[in-house]
Amino acid sequence: MAELNLFKREDGSLFPLDQQSSDIIKKFKVNQGFQADVKKHNNPQFHRKLFALFNLAFEAWTPEEVKYKGEIIQKNFDQFRKDITILAGFGEPIFNFKGELRYVAKSLNFSAMPHEEREKLYSAIIDVILQRILTKYSREDIEHIVNQVLEFA
């Protein structure tokens, strides 16, 4: 099953922290039961801010159109997020089953990540996005847009 990121509202209800969690919840049927393992987020505001940044960049990203077996390959948010994380220096080398060297994104476990490392991660991700996707924007522009998105979320 999928991992959901939620926060608790004053009325006691749980609400999705990011678009990916919201999309998963929309697929649940009304009156259907679910089982969950719950872990406390150390910093849900940071999680929301980082995923607002990922979403902003993902929406702006227009990859080259590629076909595979006659079908156009669609961009994928989860892979995009992992690729940006690796490019930001938060990846680790592994060997796959074929013996090929690959990089995989490190876990974005914010509850186990010290404040300084979270800030370093966020800054490095902004740098990658500025260099590769939002090349006409400044760091201040991106921060402003992300903060506006968070106000409406």
C-alpha cells in the first residue's frame, strides 16, 4: 500500500500533507476500512514546503517526447522527485541485479534528519531546479512562489 503524509487539524480530522497523498486518498472508497502504521513527522511544514517546490518544478518541466512501443512515455512525479534528490547530492551508489552501478535517492526521512541537513537538502534542490528547469527564475522568485502555494494549500 502507499505511504500517506497527513497532518491533524484542530477538529481532529486528518488531512493530506501533499498532492500525492491527496491523490491516493481520493481513490479510497467511502466507508471502506484501512489499516495504517503511523509515524510522527518531525516537521510537516518543511515536508509541505519541499513538496510544493517539487510540484512547482514538475509542472514546469517539459521533457523531450519519447515513444516506447508506440506509446508516448509520460513524466512521473515520483521518479522526478528522486532524480532531483540525487542531482542535489542526496543519493547513494548501488549495484543492480545486472551488476550495473546505479544511484538511488536517499530517503527523505525528515523526522530523522537534523535541521541543518534539511536546510542543506532544500537549498541544494533549489539549486538543481534553478540550473535545470526554472532557469529564468531567481532563488527569491522560487521562494516567493512556494510560499504563495503554501498559503493556498
